Amino acid sequence: MTIFGYIRLSVRESDEGTSLESQRAAIQAYADAHGEAVEFLSDDGFSGRSTKRPAYQELRRRLAEPGLTAIVCRSVDRLGRNLREFLALVDEAAEHGVFVVATASSIDTSTSAGKMFTQLLGVFAEAESSAIGE
């Protein structure tokens, strides 16, 4: 089985907590702990407010691939900062039997509690994006 490890770094981010390397390490640790192979998709220098990110678009196109079990990211805001788009991704993934995991917050949409927390974190990610824009 395979997971997609999605990592993103915007132009403004440079602290160790959001570095591409630290995101990759967190996702690899998850994959190793669950006996999954991981394929990394990386958008470096792209805002989470836009869906016009090459690796993100590839991820969306490939959701129905046989053997794909999960999309794993360090935190929900790595996938995006637009609540409607984020929830659409989670719903589309679920339609294909793929769940979403955020390693830093122990979010896992394969559980009902994980689904609820994912929706709440999506709200906060969008609010933070609006504040940054102001």
C-alpha cells in the first residue's frame, strides 16, 4: 500500500517547524510506523491559499490510484488554507477510500473524531490565512 506525503513551503516560511525536511521526516516516520510506502509530492514556494500548486494538482488527479490508502501531511494547513477547497479534498479522498492524516495534530479522517478535528483545523487555517492577508 502507498501513501502520498504532501509537503508545502510558502515563500514566507523558513522556520524549522515548517521546513520541507522536517515535514518529510514527520511523514516518513508515520509511513515507517504503519508499514506504508510513501511517495512525496512537494510544492516549494507556493501559498496555501491557491490551489494552483503543481504537486497539489497532481495529488488531486491521482486520488483514485489503486493501492493509495492515505494523504499524509505534517499539518492541515500544508494541504491548503481555503476551507471549502480543503473539505472538498477530504470528501473526494473519502470517495476513493483514501483518508487524510496530519501527523502534528494526530488527525486521521478514518475516525469520526479525526473527521471532526480536521474540519475544525480547516476553519483555523483559513482564519489564519485571512489574518495574514490583512
